[in-house]
Amino acid sequence: MSQYTAPLDDIRFILDDVLDAQSQFARLGHAEVTPDVVDAVLEEAARFTGTVLAPLNAVGAAQGCRHDPATGEVTTPEGFKAAYRQFVEGGWPGLTADPKYGGQGLPHLLGLSVSEMINAANLAWGNFPLLSHGAVEALVQHGEDWQKEVFLPPLVEGRWTGTMCLTEPHCGTDLGLLRTRAEPNADGSYAITGTKIFITAGEHDFTGNIVHLVLAKLPDAPPGAKGISLFATPKFKVARDGSVGERNAVRCGSIEHKMGIKGSATCVMNFDGAQGWLVGEAHGGLKAMFTMMNSARLGVGLQGLGLSSRAYENALRYARERLQSRSLTGPKFPEKPADPIIVHPDVRRMLLSVKALTEGMRMMAMHAGYLLDDAAHARDPAVRERAETLVGFLTPISKACQTEWGIENTYNALQCFGGHGYIAEHGMEQLARDARITTLYEGTTGIQAMDLIGRKTASSRAAGLKLFLEDVEAFCSAHADDAELGADVATLRDRCREWTALTTDILGAAAGNPDELGAAAWDYLFYSGYVVVAYWWLRASAAARASSRPEAFKAAKRATARFYFDRILPRTLAHAAAIRAGAGPLMDLPADRFDA
Ligand SMILES: Cc1cc2nc3c(=O)[nH]c(=O)nc-3n(C[C@H](O)[C@H](O)[C@H](O)COP(=O)(O)OP(=O)(O)OC[C@H]3O[C@@H](n4cnc5c(N)ncnc54)[C@H](O)[C@@H]3O)c2cc1C
């Protein structure tokens, strides 16, 4: 079985030395979030995830969820429900939520670190509370006052959970195609009818009620995505006064049998005139949906990070224990029958790739948390607006890169085990299988790529990119003459210049041929991701030098930064070349010649 120990040293390094989180907490008026409080939260989260959730990971994979066709009820794997009870008793569901609704109001920066640990310990279990966050965000931002009063406290406290019901059999990415209908009832509610598929945590045995946030179309809906509305549709009916009534006409028809995350219930949900309440404006569902999706996209990005972290811990342990062959430069442990495999350059390539990408994306992810806190609490509206634009720009990069690298990392970590990685007993194959879903749900990588180059760049005159490059340049000018960092500063500046040039070229080409946008999108996304992480590795190098942490930790940070700049960042060269090749090589072959 794979182990999990939360990487608290690295999380603390990023909080204290890289992001200087305490200054931000003070600036945002979080006087109560002292270093002791931060330590207490991180240590308790590490204990809960390491001792309660992590041991249930393999149980979830072995047992999966069970669906009773007669009642529509779903039973979760052994121990999952009890773990959820402990999670609620510990106050974890409302860690970052508004105290007005029963939350603890702690910074998102801390909440993200706790989510990383949950995902690392047990991704399938973590999916049950995950979408409640999106539901809470949507209701906070778009719900009527009574809806906030009635739905938010139980969701925030974890007495109820939330779902996001978007997907239908014929409509996934293109939500404009959806067919679920909402007919007005006399009491101001709506009758929701239709079938949603792939609904995470659509049914389970954790809580008394489940609030489904359902996208549907009103009778007078304009065609396409502009005609979508959002409805809060609980499993048990909820009246305006908060009283919970009879069973609603929504039922789980079946659950899916999947490649991974077997402990997570992926449900077909049938709505048969179920009572739902309109959330936000009629036909304004797309806006509310983006509120839910942005929160969920950052959450899914953390799944890639969590899995990578656990995969690394186990691959490293194995590479130190497993004895095979001698080092090319002569025996390193002559008293043993062979050297541990960590002496071999190829094993080090895999380990360091996982380490550099994992620690790099942890900085990227925690920066997003930092920006969410600025966007929510900064006193200066200009700071709030800047943070909002920046986190919007970085969200598709975080979601897509963290999940794609999560797959790469779990595969590399599995490879370190040789054939033993393929055997279930070690738990590495579960991590690799679980990682596979993360690039698919909450918008595939291809869709994140289109979001980045389209909505977040072309449609906004590259506002987010410009803000990010301002931050990079501020750091680079401060360190350009630094004897130790100067060369990497020059490399990063080169890549940023190229990033800007590629952006201009793509947008220019797309003006003449829109396919150029789609043809460049995937490579542009990764180009962006590798440069973002290079910036964080440079900041980590500077922070490590100034840090009071042990020498060994600081030296490892500098060595990993070196590896990133020399062996990972050059991947941008291939992405740039692919972008420059343009749409021709992708579009010239007619669709009916693909089998020629
Ligand atoms: C385990 C699991 C859990 C899920 N949980 C939920 C949930 O809780 N709620 C929910 O509503 N949904 C959920 N989903 C659905 C998930 O979000 C969708 O599967 C996903 O958005 C893709 O939609 P699709 O499967 O219909 O693929 P399609 O939209 O049919 O896409 C097929 C392929 O075409 C590509 N593609 C499509 N359109 C474009 C385009 N315009 N440009 C470029 N490429 C394009 C896609 O990237 C993909 O590679 C879940 C799915 C799974 C498997």
C-alpha cells in the first residue's frame, strides 16, 4: 500500500519564505491567523489525512460504491461515512467559508493546502465534499437572501453536500445543447425534468440531504448557452422557511464503473418534475456556472498536485531501498549486493522530474490561493480587481498543467518501481489510474487551453498575461545582477519575451483564420505553464537563500531549481516550434482521409 505523509516542510517554506503569507494575513485583517494557528491547522490536517483518509484509499479502490436499483440509494465504501463524520466534527467543510454562514473564515491559502492533503490521501473520498465548495460559492454570489439563509449553513457545516449537475448524455463540453427543462410552478419554484450523467456525489450515504445545482432551460429560453438557468434542487424538498419536507422527484438511476476513483460515486441522476429554485437571473445560468466551475477547476488542479506528492514520497522511498545493479561510477554501497536504484541517472531523472514539477506546481497552486484571498478581502478595490483578473488568467493554466503533470508524475513514480509499480499491492497503479480522470472532468485540457487563449487572452486584450508579466519583471529587475540567479533571470526574461511574441503571433494569425487559435491552444497552454513555474522556481531559489531553514533543505531547493531550468524548462522550445508551425499541419488532411 502507498503511504502518505503531508509535505509540511515544503508547505511552510512556501507560506513563510516564498509568499510571506503572514504579511498578507495582517494586510487583509486576518489578525487571528497567527503562525501558531497556521501550524495547528496544518498539523491537524496532516494527522487527519494521514491517519484517517489515507488508509481508506485502497479500501475505496477495492470496494467501490454500491447502488441499490430498488431504492436508488448509494452505499459508500467501508469507513468512508465515518471519516466524513470526523471531517464534519473537525469543522473542515467550512474552513474558508464566511462565518456568517457558520464557516471559520480562514484564508483560502490555508484551505488550498488542506485540500492538497485530502486529495493526496484519498482522492475518491475528497470528491464528496469537493463540489459543496462550488455550490456554496454559487449561492453566495448569485442566490437570493432566503436561499443563502436556508441552504448555506448546512452546506458550510457539512450536514448537507452539494453537486454540480451540468452534463447530459449528448452534451458535455457544449452545454448549449442541454435538454433538461424547468417549468414554472405556482409557488415560485420550478419543476425540473431531465437526465444528468456523470454526477459526482449525486447520491451517497454521508448526509441527510444533497443540494443539486442543476442547469436547465426555461420554456422561453433563447437557444444555446445563453438560454441556460441554474436551479437548487435538493434531494429532500426545502421550503423558503428552511423546513425540510418530503423526498423530491430526483433519483440516482445507476452509478458508473470507472478506470479509477472507484470510491467516488459517479451517478446518473433522473429528475422527474423535481422541485427546484432558480438561483440568479433567468437565463443567467452560465455566469453562475462559471462561479462554480472556477472554484472546482482550482480544486481539481489540487488533485493533480496531491497525487503527485504522494507518488513522489513512495517512489523516493522505494528508490532508496531497492537494490539493483552498480552505479556507473563504481559501487556506492560496496557492503551491499547492489546499489540502491537512486544512484542511476535515469531513476534520478524520473524522481527529479516529479519533485521539480510537484514543488513547482505547489507554488503555483498556493499563489492562486493567495490571489483568491486578495480578491476577497483586500481593502483597495484596485488590488481586488487585479487579483481577480490574475487568478482568472491563471486558473486554466493551473487546472490543466497540474492535472497533466499529475499524470506524468504518477506514471514516472510508478516507473521507478519497475514491474512492482504495476502490481496493485504497492498502490502506485491506483494513483496513476486515479490521476487519469483529472484532465477530463471540470473541462478537459483542450477546453482549458481554449479558455486560456480565447476568453482569458484574446477577448481580454491579454490583461491577465500583462499583469503576470509585470510581477515577473519586477522580480527579474530586482535580481538581474545577482551573481547566483542572474543567468536564470536572463533565461526567464527570454521566455517571457517569446511568450508575448507568440501571443501576438497567434492572435494575429487567428484574425485571418480562427482555426489558428485552436491549433495553437494546447502548446500555448503548456508554454505558459512551464514559464509560470520557472518564475516560481526562481523565487524559490531566492527565498531559500534568505531562509533560516536547514542547509540541506535549502541546498535541495537550489538543486531542484537548477534541474527545472536545465531539464524541464527547455520543453518550451518544442511547444514554441509547434505553435509556429501553425494550423496547416493539423487542418490540411481532410476529415474523410484520416483512414486513408
Ligand atoms: C468520473 C467523472 C465525474 C464527473 N463529474 C461531473 C459532475 O459532477 N458534474 C457534471 O456536470 N459533469 C461531470 N462529469 C462530466 C465531465 O465534466 C465531462 O465528461 C467533460 O466535461 C467532457 O465532456 P464529454 O465527456 O461529453 O466530452 P465531449 O464534450 O464530447 O468531448 C470529447 C472530446 O472532444 C474535445 N472537444 C469538445 N469540444 C471541443 C472544442 N470546442 N474544442 C476543442 N476540443 C473539444 C474534448 O476536449 C474531448 O477531448 C464527470 C465525468 C466523469 C468521467
